[in-house]
Amino acid sequence: MEFIEFNSNSPLYDQTMELRYRTFFKDFGLPKSVTPDELEPVSFHLALLNQSEILAYGRLSPLENGVLRISQVIVPEAHRKNGYATALLLKLIKRAQSLGATSIQLNAQVSAQKLYENCGFVASEKPYKVKLTGVEHVKMVATLST
């Protein structure tokens, strides 16, 4: 297993976009066109691979004033409960620290809130439903030490 860093010009990016669509949007009958957003070209993409199989994926994006956002975290169902999400998050946090970030934000599905709490994130607002899918999320923040 190895972590691979890539950008939106990589062939691995296409694989992860398909995974993101299947995981977050397909079951809601939404078109693939809703998958990418304005942060794609400025984001750092990270995948944990076993040969060419994606075990975990996540994205780190700049916001403003030293704040970064983790998003699109996915562990395919067949690979869940193996610690891959935690390993991925810790790697993304380390990357954010190396970039001089003061904090990291994310919007977690409420069902995965404990995972993020175990990695140092704290809920900063009450849960809300995403307009596009109706899935309940909660905004969370981790303050990074300098």
C-alpha cells in the first residue's frame, strides 16, 4: 500500500471522480456534472492505493488566511473498518501543517462525525442537511499547532 499525491491532470483523478460520483451522488439520481467543483484545480488530491485499487481518497483545498479544507473523503465500502480513513486524514493533516495552515475545516456526514473527532476535529455548528442530497452534515474544525 502507498499514498499517491496527484492533481486534476492525473489519470488517477478520473478514477477518483468516478468514485466520488458513485459514492455521493448516483443514488440520488443526480448527473455526473455535479461531482466537480471550483476547488478541483487548486486542490491537493491524495489516494491510498493497493496496486491500482483505491482504498481511500481525500482532497485538501485552500480557503483563506491559512485555513484549508478537507473534503471528498471516501473509503470504498469493501475497504471500510480497516483504519484507511484515519490514515488518510492524518496524512492530509500533516500536509496541511507542512503548508503552514492554522486550521482545517470540513463538512462531515453526521454518520462519520466520530471518525473526525478521533482525528482532532470539533463540531463548530449544528448539523444541517445538504440541499442537493438531503444528507445530514456537520461543520467541523481542527486548530493546528505551529
